[in-house]
Amino acid sequence: MEILYLNKNNFDEAILNSDEKKLVVFYADWCPPCKALGVVLDKFDYDKDITIAKVNIADNEELTERYNVYSVPTLLLFENKKVIKSDTGFKSNESLKKFIEN
């Protein structure tokens, strides 16, 4: 599963262009839980079609403000062009699946 790296120039087109579920993770390079979540995302095993994207908060202050991201990692689940769920902190493979499905 390919992970997209987004910024203010490509975010809307990549995330808000369809009604499908999309997971966006706001992260920071200096953040240990973000690094651990990155390893989970790199190996994420999910049997349904979902777009996974990452946004570096250091480079994307405008997006961080738009989505009220105050801690990292922050996970936003989009569907029908809207945020339907959010959470913060590290997620294991199983808890990430539950976050997406429930």
C-alpha cells in the first residue's frame, strides 16, 4: 500500500476529490510515537481499498491549523470529503483497523 506525502498544494486534490475513505496522519520527524506509527503504516495490512496519506506539521502549518491539529500523531479519517473521525497517538495494526472500520 502506497503512502502519499501531502502538502497544501496537493492536499485538497488528493483527499477531497472523492467520497472514498482516506486516512491522513499528521506527524513530526522528531516525534517518537510518530516514528513508531510510521513503521505500522509501512507494514499496514488492510484488505479494503483506502488511501493513506501523511502530512509533516513542520512544513504544513496551514493544513495543521485548518484541521486543528494540536498534537502528533493526529489521525483524521475522511469520507464523503469530510472528517468523520479523529484520534491522536500511536496505533497498532489492529487498533488502526478498528479506527478505520468503526
